[in-house]
Amino acid sequence: EFTKDKIVVFANLKEKKLASIMSQGMILSASNKEGTQFELIRPPKDSKVGDNVYLDFEKNEPKEKFLECISANKFTKAMPLFSTNDNLECCFSNYRLRTKDGSVVVPTLKNSPI
């Protein structure tokens, strides 16, 4: 599944030891509400490795809530605000995650937690 296409990774995280391995990032996936099905989150087809993922804020819209939620000490509290929508797009508190080439998506899991 990892080698089929590009995936979305949070790469600027503080190193942490997980199961005796040093982790430097987090692979994003969505799951159904039961936690029995998982799908990797994919960038648009035209995205390049290393492209930034950002939130689709309206111009001049306050970003303080997002910035406060994703600060290093509060990231786990922000995770429930990440989900997919009816269009299979990944969102944070109803703001779409996207690259310069379009929305970040999952194949089939609508309205599911990330």
C-alpha cells in the first residue's frame, strides 16, 4: 500500500522512540468509525515529493485556532478535529488540507476520523 503512490507524512516532528525505533514523522491515514478499515491519505496526482500541505483558509481568516491546536504540546488534542468530508477530502475543523495542486484525499472513507 505504501509503494502504490505518494502518501502524506508529517515530517517536522520531534524525534521520538517508538517500539525501539527512532521516529521522525507520522504517516497520515483515515479509518472508519469502528477502526476496522484504514486508508492512507494521498496528495493530488500532480504533487511532488516534499510539497507542503496546508489548510485552505479564506483570505484574512484568523488562523490562531489552528496554530494553537497544532503546537507541539497540544497536537494529540487537535487530532479529533481532523476528518474526511463527503467529497473524500481531508480536513481540519472543516478546512480542507491541500497542496498547491489540490485537495489531499482518501479513496473511499467519507466523514471518517484521521
